[in-house]
Amino acid sequence: MTERALNILFLCTGNSCRSQMAEGWGRELKGECYNFYSAGIETHGLNPNAVKVMQEVGIDISSHLSQTLDDLSEIVFDVVFTVCSHAHDNCPAPLKQSRVIHVGFDDPPKLAKNSRSEEEALTHYRRVRDEIKRFVSNIETSLS
């Protein structure tokens, strides 16, 4: 009998940026080992700059949907990674039956808010994208 792959959720406030990038990296780097999903406490729509910086590294998340946990109600999550403090502090009760691990990443839209150019704004998205990649690349460390 083979074991089923773990269902891993990346949870953020609006499921628009960090959790979407994490899901994209998860599927790209570890998709043969785990089932990756992302959701938000609420939905804010897919962030176009997140899509852009992921495309720069060959990962297309443009078809991802910004969704809440209600949209994933059929799935039992083994592990939930909260990628922002708000999601961690407001983690819905049903998810508390899962193993919940907080791994906070800076909020690119917030960091980019006062940027003087699109290129300067994208620098924040790229940095967080790369931090998320490093985390996902070593996700087994957090799962053990």
C-alpha cells in the first residue's frame, strides 16, 4: 500500500501574492512529492506583479484563482503554512486540526507602495519570490 502525498496549504490574507507564489513554487519544485494549494482568509484577486515575477523564472501562475478556504472545503490539509501574520492570527478553526506552521514573508505590495518606478516595485516582489523559493526548496525541514 502506497502512502498518499501530503496536502499542503499556503494561507495568506487575500490569496493574491505570497501564497500564490508559494503554491507555484511548490508545484514546480516538489509537485511529485506533495499536493500544493493556496487560499486566503478573504480574496483580493491575483496580483499582476506576482504573476509577472513568477513568469520571469518560468512559472506561470496566471491561471491560479484567488480563493478562500470555502473553495477548498473538500480537501483535508495535513499541513498549513501561514505566510503572513494576519492569516496566522486569524487561522480558521477547521484548519487548526491540521498542523499549522507560521512562515512569514514580507508583503510585496506593501513594500512596493511608495516605489518610484515599476522596476523598483518589482525588486520587492523578486526578493520575496526568491525567499519563498528557498523555503519551498527546503520544505522537508519544516515538515520533519
